[in-house]
Amino acid sequence: MTTNTSTNTSTNTSTSTSTNVGAERAAGVPAGSAPAPAVAGRPRLDLAKSAPRVFRALIGFDAAAREGLDPALVELIQIRSSHLNHCAYCLHMHTNDARKAGESEDRLHMVPVWREARHFFTERECAALALTEAVTLVADGGVPDDVYARAAAVFDDQELAHVLALILTINTWNRVALATAKVPGTDTR
């Protein structure tokens, strides 16, 4: 357990360059979210304040993962992983980001049941959603060869590497938000 007693009032304070601030916004990092609930009389730590180099590294990883990917695909991956990880904070953030980017309500509602609503999604999106599920739930059976092969058939090696990296980053962000008790709806980017 950490001895940090700071409140979770601003996760932007650890970055100093405009590039990092832009990356934070692209990564869905809150700028001034509400304080996390107290545990044993202390608020949960603010990762950006308690481990700023780690936090900046995550932002950099996230920004690099997104490079060259369609923004709609990025949001679908982040939304699906957030569903599976039960991360309400990230789900709220990324569905709002998707709406702002022009995503339809119909598609947003179909993400959790994409297999039954494939006509709402492209083949690339379906392959990415399947890979997202396999990687997010890796402990349940690894990443099956057929799921990987489906993604490899529709993405070139560089795209596939970025899709995989994005899946890894959103899973990390989900765990950060859940471990630090981020409150859904408090993102103030």
C-alpha cells in the first residue's frame, strides 16, 4: 500500500510539453478528474503524480500505438476492452469520444454484441474486435490461432502491430482507472 496522501485532482500536472498534453487527451487521460474515493481514510493514489515517468511512458506508448490507425477503429477497440474489463470510467470516456468523432449510436450500442450485428461493422473492425476480446481475456484461453489469422489477413504487419499495441494500452488504462477508482463521468478533457 502506498503512503501517498495526495488527492486525484489533476493528472495533467506531471506533463510539461504540449505534445504530452495532446497525447494525454488522445489517450483519454483525464485533466482534472474528481478525487478518488478514500480507502482506509486515504484517497487512492494519483498515478500521474506518484509515478510521473511511468505515467508519461504510458501516454507515449498509447500515442505510438494509435499512429496510422483509423480513429473509429481506435475507439471501437477501446470501447470493447472497456466493456470486458468493466471499466465504466473508460467506457464513458471512449463512447463520448466516439460520438464526438461522428460515430453512430447504432454502432455504439452494437459493440458488445458485434458478432450478432456484423452488418454494422467492416471486416477489419470485426477482426480487431475479435482480437481485442482474445487479448483482453487472454487468461481464458490465450489468443486462438484463428482469431490471430483473421486479423493478420486484413491488417498488414505494421497495422496489426499497432492494433495489438492499442489493445495492450487500453487494457493498461482500464487497469489504472479501476485500481485508482476513477469515477465515470468525471473526465474533464
